[in-house]
Amino acid sequence: AGPSASWWARSPPSQDQDKEYVGFATLPNQVHRKSVKKGFDFTLMVAGESGLGKSTLVNSLFLTDLYKDRKLLNAEERITQTVEITKHTVDIEEKGVKLKLTIVDTPGFGDAVNNTECWKSVADYIDQQFEQYFRDESGLNRKNIQDNRVHCCLYFISPFGHGLRPLDVEFMKALHEKVNIVPVLAKADTLTPGEVKKKKIKARQLDITGLLFFFARCDLYDHDIIPFAVIGSNTVVEAKGKRVRGRLYPWGIVEVENPAHCDFVKLRNMLVRTHMQDLKDVTRETHYENYRAQCIQSMTRMVVKERNRNKLTRESGTDFPIPVVPGVAESETEKLIREKDEEVRHWVFKGLHTVQYCDA
Amino acid sequence: AGPSASWWARSPPSQDQDKEYVGFATLPNQVHRKSVKKGFDFTLMVAGESGLGKSTLVNSLFLTDLYKDRKLLNAEERITQTVEITKHTVDIEEKGVKLKLTIVDTPGFGDAVNNTECWKSVADYIDQQFEQYFRDESGLNRKNIQDNRVHCCLYFISPFGHGLRPLDVEFMKALHEKVNIVPVLAKADTLTPGEVKKKKIKARQLDITGLLFFFARCDLYDHDIIPFAVIGSNTVVEAKGKRVRGRLYPWGIVEVENPAHCDFVKLRNMLVRTHMQDLKDVTRETHYENYRAQCIQSMTRMVVKERNRNKLTRESGTDFPIPVVPGVAESETEKLIREKDEEVRHWVFKGLHTVQYCDA
């Protein structure tokens, strides 16, 4: 029985509209349902010198208290402190959607007298997470891989500098190909609207936007908003009879979620409500893939070099004279070396397929 | 500035309910939106002897005409034909959701006089798709991987046999760990309701359900429905004033989508509307991972064996006497062999990480 004449496909009777529905339009809903069941995770890094309100902003963004047990160091302790990376994880839930939020903090960043290469420990941390994931996804059991890759880095710019400082530029230059950087102009309640505008323009002139891979790719938002001017607060104050999160000054109340006061709401919308999944996808598809490709390429180069070296050594008669022993012995040595060579080739091919897929 | 006292987190003022919404509850919607933008793909295999209505059922399920150019072979041509695998791909769209549907057909299956191991070419095909994917996902450029893994196999059982035939049992035993098998009782319009019931019970007694990994995992549907009794039709007929897909007999009209007539709607619901994504996930997470793990394990065993063999050969003085040449030469040979050994170890570790992740 071949297919019957499927004339209905060409002229579906109008009264049978419902009948002509296959149902694969439910696929996005199936994906939706499964994602809720599985739950989400997100890893946010915050970087910038001490005192710019990093912790407060994160707590404001996620309405949580991530740093309950934090011990602040005094100035003397901080002299000897190097940049260290700390990690806080919290499970939060909202309307039935579960999120495992990890905040990676970089206390000590920019706090030393000499901050040369202080971005390096941050870059190393990001690479280490990529490396761990590369190992895990190349391993035998991939069921319960712990994914610690950093999806976004909020970089805090001081409101006091005239534009970006060299440390800011160095950090963003060094990291923008490893992680999605979202720069924020910290503690914007110390700046008048005119000052905020000027500082934003200055920051953009220094070619931050060129560094901001994520924004370039997603082509969202007016670039003029960058860097987001933010004010954080975890205290609720009364403003015009309404209770809002804000800061109470003698001259008035700063409302965190008032768009006329700062870009907090816009930052939260982008970071959480519209582009959180995008940040994860760019991390996975671009930053991680770049890391992985570099890894494989340098491994391949190493093997090729090694092989050439061996070949050279074997061929240059003076340095490495193959012992001229008659009969079996010599050919066996050669055979062993050849076999080992084949073994290497086998692994290069089986494990990595680098050569033939290079231009695929 | 450390975190301010976040007392609001513990006692949120009731009038500020809306303010206390972070917004990550939109994550499933972000996933939903991105999945629609990207589009879906699904690969369905159909297997079973000729004439059981495989093509008609597929066309009925997806309201498409996948086999426009099909050339049916006559009996003599089919004598010399071996099982070959053909692939049809069609892009369909429904309510803005795009689906790239691939149907893998197995013409010739079970049609020969001697069908010994005729499931083998089907199993090989499935493995080849896994192998290709394994190569691709181990490669350098993973952006545009063509994923041809088979997500589901509809296995057509003849309505004429007394329960399952040995070929059916052999096929399902051989393939149930490679692919999600959904057995269907073909051309159920040749069977009375009592006969359908009896055949289903018989089929289940023969321990099909034990084979049906997908059903066992998903724990959906009453198992009593298996195998789905189906009737396909691509012609529209008039039944009680309504135009329905069906088959017009002198004794009445068989309506494909009438639940009292067959399980077509239930099959379509499961396959398309509720569990299509599940079928893909089980393929990816279980069948493919099993294949991949077996691959890696056999590769590891090979290398260990090879190394032991080399070690043995080198140690047993009679077969392979290391040439006793004084001074540099000898140690250089040894060094070369040792280096090659290290190279192999390096690749085993870097490329595969099999040993240490075995029990992870």
C-alpha cells in the first residue's frame, strides 16, 4: 500500500481546519515544561574595587542576602591580601521557577598599591572553569556535570574617576573574549544627571563598547545606556506614602527602581528578565567554544612539533645513531617506534579529530 | 559598603508585592522564545515489512506527502533487494513553529526469503549516526553540526500473525538499547475490537514492554495501549455529513481520528504533542551516551592491551633483545620509546579522560 492520493494536503476543506493540525506547534511548550521541571542555574561574577556597592547591588537585584557571613577586612589586613575568588550559591524560587544562583566575587581586586596584572587571577578563574568543563564533557560519565562557567561579569566602574581608569581598561581588554562583561557605573547617587551623562559618554569614547561582545552580538538596547548607572539599596524607605527600596538623604529620597533616578530597572530587565538565557548561550556557544578550540589547537601543535622533533632526531645520523645491530633486533626497535607513532596518530584522530574538522 | 540590613527580605510589605519580583520566572519564556527562533528537528524511523502502511501512516501523522517520488519495486526486483536505508526530509511549519522532519525508511526489511540478521543494517545505520555525531562533537568546529541521530522508531507489527513473529522479537531485542521503539499494530481495520485486544495482550506477553525503554522511563500512558493499533489514510471521506480522513468500505467508514476505531490519535498525541521532546532527550541523554561510553571504553581497553603487549615484548629478552650498544645510542632509543609512551598517555588523558572519570 503506497501513499494514497493526498489531495487534502493541497486543498484542505475549510471546515476541517482543526483536523488539519498535526500538533508539533506544542514543541516550544514541551521545552518550556521540561525547563521548569529541570530548573535553571546562573553564575554571575562581580568585579571592581572594594566599596563600590557590589554586594548591595547583587542583593538588590536578586532580593536575597548572599553575604550573610561575610567578614569585611580592615585596611591593614587588606594590604597583605591578594585577589582571591569567592563563591556564594543560593537557591531561589519565583512563581514555581527554580534558580540556582552563584555569585562569584573577587575581593581584593584593585585594592593593592600595585595592581599590575590583578585581572590575571580573575582570567585564570574563568579559564579554570572552562577547563574543568572541557574535562568533564570529554569524560565517560556526563550525567551530573557541575557547570561552573561564568555567564556574566558585572564590572563596577568608580563614579569618582574621570572616565575609565587604566585598570578598568586593562581588565575589560583582558577579559572581554572570555566572559560577557556588563559595565556599571557604581554609586550613581553621587552624580547629577548631567554628570552621569558625561561619564557615560567618556566611558564609551574609551571604546568600551567595542569590547562588549555580548552587546554587539545581541544587538539589544540602545548602546547609549552603557555603562548602566546604578544605585543599590536593601532598605525600604517611605517616599510619597509608598514604601520603596531606596536611600534616605536629608535632601530627598533616592529610589532604586525609579528610572528617573538610575538604570537599575533597565539593568535588571536585561540581566534577568530578557537576556539571562542569552548570556548563558553566548557563554556556551562562543566563549567556551573559543577556549576549547584554542586548547585543541595548542595540543595539536604540540604533538606535531613533538613528532617533527622525533623525526628529525631519528634522521640526523650524528645526534642519534640508530644502533646498527644485524637482523631481528634492529627491525624490532623500528617496529616498536612505528607502532607507538601509530598509537599517537590513533589517539589524535579518535580523541580529537582536529585535522579533518579544522575547516568544516 | 557592606549589605544593608535586608529586613525587607524577611517581612515584605504586602503592598509592595509587585516590587518584590526579581523576574527570573521569565526564564522558561526566554527558553520558549529562543526555541521558536531556532526551530526544531525530529528524525523518525519506520521499520516493518512492505505493505503494512508505513508511508501512509507517516503522511497521515504529519499531514504531508513525504514519498512523492517513491518508486515501488515489483516482486522480482525485491528478490534481489537487500535492506537499504532511505531518508526523506521535509520542512513543515505550524503556528509559526518550524520543524525539519526526517523520515528514515527501511525498504526491504523482512521481505527476503531468509531474513536472518536483517535488523543488522538498521542497527548499523543508527550506530553510524551516533558515530558521526561523536566525531562531530569531538571536533574543532561545532557550530553547524548536522544531527542525524534517530529519535524514534515506529515498528510495524503485521495484523495477520498470531502475536509477534520471531523477526519482530529479534528486531526489538537488537535495537531497544539504541533507539526508542514504539511498536504499532498495523492496518488495524482488518481486526475486530476483540481481536485487537487479544493481539495487544499477546504482544505484551511476549515481553515487548520490557524492551520498551522509552515507555519504561517516561512512565506515561497506560501500558495496555501498547502496541498502538493504527489505521492510516490520506483520503478525506464523508462520514455523517462531516469530512474526515478515513477509509470507505461497503460496510461502513473507518475514521482514522475516531478513538473508537483505532489508536491513531493517541499515537499522534504521544509522538508529537506531548513527548516529541522527551524522545529527543532520551536519545541524547541515554542511547547516545551509552554508545559513546562503549566507544570510549573499547578504545581504552585497546590502548591498555597494546601497552601491555609492548611492555611484555620489551621485557622478554629472547623475542626482543634491546640492542646492547654502549653509551648514548642505547639510552636514546629508550628515551624515544619512553617519550612516545608519554605522548600516548598524554592523548589518552587529554582527549578522553577515561580512567579518572570512570567512576565519577
